[in-house]
Amino acid sequence: MAKEVLGLALDPATEQLDAEVEELFGQAVVYRSEPALVAHAACTVENATPVVCVKTLSHYNIAHELCHLRYRAKGFPSTITLDTARDTWLVSLVCRELLSIIEHVLIYPELLELGFDPHADVNSSVRNSPIGQTGPFPVDVESAQLVTVYVRVLLESSDEELKTHIRKRYKAHARREMLKARKLINIIQKADLANLRSFVRTVHLSIQSLGVRNTEYALLYDFPEHNVVPAERVS
């Protein structure tokens, strides 16, 4: 009989992921319904216990967070703190988006192999947002938000028509943000992200490419003893 999570019977692929995460942590995954979440789902580690919080219950959302938890257990960084006051979207990009963006390069092929479509969400969300429209960008769209969306579309979307549209619109109306985003994409795509040391170095390079000095941020780990480069800084 399939394992049930919050009333949902797990499919074989998701149940296998759940078992792998449990073995890595040595503890069962805790699942919580969190209707107030901004995202469809999220994951965290509490006292060495893996936790998946779910707003929108689906096999894909659970599998996605379990893939993230596998990397937490292997010692990959879980959080970036920014020690200085910056504009809201730069803080969001560095502290809440960047690790996810980089880790998705590893996770999306894994999800595809399991039969999921990890690209669907970014395809639809960008097309239905102001950034997916035509003409100049709205004045309330901040610079770091534009960088975030460009990077996500180019790295995470499977919609070639959307990618072409975004490239053209940015070239015409957000060239500075496009150049920043391309630099970030280049850093990420060149790296051997499956290697922990290379992954951490890529995070450092990515943060600093956004104009954040190496004294202004820190990487945090759920399992610091696994961190092979605890104090590395890239000049």
C-alpha cells in the first residue's frame, strides 16, 4: 500500500524519494499543510529532521522539495544571509531565490527522469506576469526582480518562444539587467554543480556578481560538519 501524505497516496517515484530522504537523514520526513505559504511548497530542516511544508498538495510539489532536501542532507548550503540593507528585490534574489535557482540546475533533470515537468510553473507564471507582456517594464518592477526573472526563464523554462520574447524585451527595455543576468547565468552554467566545493564557489561568485561584497553575506548550512569550504571567499 502506498504511503499517504496529508491525505495524498504517494506515487512510486515520490515514495522512493521520501524513502531516500529518510535514509539520508536517519529520520522520517515530516509533512505539514501550510496554506499561508507564498510558494506552492517549501522545505526546511528542524533539529536535523527534514520537513516539507505544502500549500498546494501534489506529487510534483512534494517530489520537488524532497529533491532539495537530498542536497541539504549532503551538506549543500541551505540559506544565505545578507548583512546589509539593500533594496527589497536584491535581498529577495540573494537570500531567497539564488540557492534555489542554482540548485534547480541539478534538480530539474532528476525530476524529468522521474516523469515530472519541472518547467511548467515558470512557463505559465512568467507568461501571465507583467514581465511576460510587451513594451517597457512597469515602473514598480525593481531591477533585481528583472534579473531574477531573466535568469529563471533562461535556466528553467522549456518554452523557446518565451525565451526569445524575454531576450528581445530585455534588449530593448532592460539592457543593464539583461547583462547582469547573463553574467550570472554564465557563472552557473560553467560550474560542476554536483561537486559540493564547486557548488559553494559558484554561490560565492554569483552573489558577488550582483555587487554584494564578500563581507556582507554568509552561507548557512543545516549540517556544518559536511561543509568542505566553510570560510571560502572569492576575490
